[in-house]
Amino acid sequence: MSTLALAFDLGGTELRGALVERSGEVIARTSEATLAGAGSEAVIGQIIALAGRLLNEHPQAKVIGIGMCAPGPLDPKAGIVIGPPTLAGWHNVPLIDILSRQFGLPVRLENDANAAALGEWRFGAGRGAGSLVFVTVSTGIGGGVVADGHIYHGRRGLAAEIGHMTITGEGDRCFCGNVGCFEAVASGTALGRRATRLTAPGDGSKLRHLSKDGNVSARHVVEAARAGDAAARELIEEEARWLGIGFTNLLHLYSPDLIVMGGGLANGFDLLAPSIRATIDERAMQAYRDVPVVPAELGDRAGLVGAASLILWEGEPGTALAMVQDEETKNGAGGQPDAPEASHG
Ligand SMILES: [Zn+2]
């Protein structure tokens, strides 16, 4: 069996674990509902239990380290989860220390949006790019920036909070307290809210039919638009224009080789793409207009494989992978280590 990483994607609702190969292939996967209200010790207990389950099922697995992603804010260098709003009782938890002591393996930590960006860059829609912006559009909007071959962390790892860039002066208040955040106008939640306001229970609209006269969600809007519903098509147009405005800002700020769009709303990417493109063509300066916007490829495993790549990908001296490769070379068991540049493009 080849060299593997244990990977965990800790979310506010679901905790996922996997064994991931150097190629990015997930060979085993498990998940359970996160005990998000129970504090850090309970959730760390869940991580340890999931790891035990994966390793018991794959006793020959040669695990060289643990890659982990969690909601921000977190400090990836110090390995500390600072205090995510979706996890109760997590205050400056030294997760790398705790897990490396538990397992006796190297542990790396990254925030979930950056890990998904790494996953798409190394194994998904962004393979071969020198720079990219990954944007996840679902309940909220998050993102990660790969700039000149590295995740861009910024001060305290807080860079690329793109959901909270102000792109208008009106609309609903964002949970962060501001009005006009990208996330407040362009997330799946915002799209569902607009659709809910546009319709009423019992009005016979396609949108309310799909939602069984409850609140309309972004998923219902995509489904109705696909079926040709005019109101849903107009909502999709408006959504795409907001996304196009936000993406234009990202082009001007980071000059990526491409923008990768993931998250739940990427299911409607084909419907959104023409108006996203038209908005970019209208608003971006000439030199930025030919940058592709593409859908993500890895779905909900982007974070897991990105987290695994923190352990498996980097071949610089002193990293977990390089040490194992040295060991393999000494024992005459290993082949040539993969040079990151060679396998990346
Ligand atoms: Zn905000």
C-alpha cells in the first residue's frame, strides 16, 4: 500500500475523516455529526475515534501524518484553532499539539477554505495554475487564494475573507454586522431569501411548489430555472451579476490564472456562467477579461484532499513526505520522489 495521510475536515455540522493517497485519491472515508455544542474535548475525542476506525479497517495503511482543516479563525503555523463561531467552547485550542501527541505523527492544520483551495489547485479544477482564487458559494461565501504557488495567508492567517468584502451599500445586514458584504448579497442563503420574498405560500409559483410552500432555497431556484421558470431565471441572472461583481474584484486584486467556483451553488454553475462572464466583461479592465471562471471538480472532498496534501504534497527537506522518502530510499524500497513542479504542470 502506498504512502497515505489521515485527513480530517472538521465542520460545524459534520466531521469527515479519510485516508488519502499521494495522488489525491480517497481510499477510505467516514463521517459523523459533529458534537458542535459539546466543546473541544468531545470533538477531539470524535477525531481520535474516527482515526481509529479508519486505521482498523486498513491495518496495512502506511500513514505518515495527519492533515486537518477546521473553520477559521485559526493559526495554521502555531496549529491553534482560535475560536470558530460554529464550534462552541473552542478557544485557542492547540490542535496540532494535541493530535501529534496522541498519534505520534506530524500534524498540519489549515482553515477549511484554504484547504479546499489547495485541494482544487493540486488535484482538481486548478491543476497546473500558478495562481488561482477558489470561491465557495453556499450558505456563506468563503475562499482561498493561491498566489505564485503558495497559499496566501496574510497576517495571522486571516487573508482571503472574501465573503466580507463590501460590494454594495445596500441590502440585508451580514452576520458580521456590515451592510453590503459579498456574502450578504451573493451567497446561496441570499439567493434563497430573495426567492422567498418574491413569492408567497400558496401563490402557485414553481418556486413555492418545489419548496412545498416553505422557504425557498438556492437549490429550489436552480431547479426551477432548469425547468424554464421565468422568475427563477431572473433570480439566477441577478445572482450571477452579484457573483460577477465580486469575481471582478478578485481578478483586480489577485490577478489569478483562473477562478474556481465551488460550494452548493456550483450545482447551478452552467446557468450562472453566461451572466457571470458578461458582468466580468463589462466591469473588469481589459487585461483581466480573458481569465477563465470554472466550476470546482472535487465537490465536498476538496477540503479533505487539500488537508491531506499538507502532509503528502510538499517534498522540501524536513517535511513529513521528504523524511519518509529518505527512509524508503535508504531501505531500497522507494522510487523517485515526486517533484512538486513536475507533477503539477
Ligand atoms: Zn460580512
